[in-house]
Amino acid sequence: MSRRFRGESQHKVDTKGRVSIPASFRRVLEASDPNWKSGENPELVIVYGDHRRSYLECYTMEAIEEVDAKIDALPRGSMERKMLQALFHGQSFPTTVDETGRLVLPAKLRGKIDLEKEAFFIGMGDTFQIWQPETYDTQERAKQEAWLDELPEDFDPMQFLDGPVGA
């Protein structure tokens, strides 16, 4: 099993759009890039997606190849395949981590998520997301808290790993 992105952190973004990636995330990118060799820069794909997405989703080369294989398995010419190709191929940005462990985020990607001085990183297993910190707090963290508040106080979310609750 490949390594996973775990944890969250906040990093400064400079005026050129450079932002340091958490060191543990860099190790996952290296381990999940079949072409990576020591001393080289690992590759990744940033999917910025449609107008409803308020974050950048960063895929390892292995993870994006898995997505590509699933898209390729759909019937050629189908609406689902065309839409997924547009979302994952067209609305994406292939890039590398630079020598100092930073990503250079183009103005278009920074503008899409209103990223200016700070970037919030959160591990999502086989991907990681980059958010404008306040957007993450008001959208995602608020959703998590509301979801947890709907559960009984003594409920253990680990129960979901065993299948549907009450089944």
C-alpha cells in the first residue's frame, strides 16, 4: 500500500505564488511518482475543477493515473466521459515540486480560490487539498462540525468503517 497524505498545516504564499508543501506531503509525492529519482523533483497534477470547487486538489502521479484509467474505461463519446475528461484533463495543471520543496501556483489557480497570503493544506489520503484558510473554516470545517453535531454525543464515527450504521 502506498503512503498517504495526512495532517493539516498553513503556509505563507509569496507574491510569485510560491508556497512550501508540508515535508511529509513531499515524501508521499516522491514515493508515488514512478519516474522520481533521488535529487529530482516529484511530479503531481493539480485539479482546479469547475465553478463549484473552492479548493485545489493535488494528485500524485499514481492517483491521477488511477483516475485516468477509470475515465478511459467509460464508453468513448459518453457524456460522463466527456465531462470527466474536461474536469480532470482540461481543468488541471501538471507541475513539479521545486528544489526547495515549494509549488508555484499560477495566478489563475490562486484567483480561483482567492489565495493570497496564506494557504491551508489538508491531507485527504491519496490526495491533498489547498484552501484559502478562511474558506476552509467557513465551508469545510463548518460542515464537519454540523455533521458531528447531528450524531449522538456518545457516537464513535469509527462505526462507519464497519458499514452502514443500523444495518
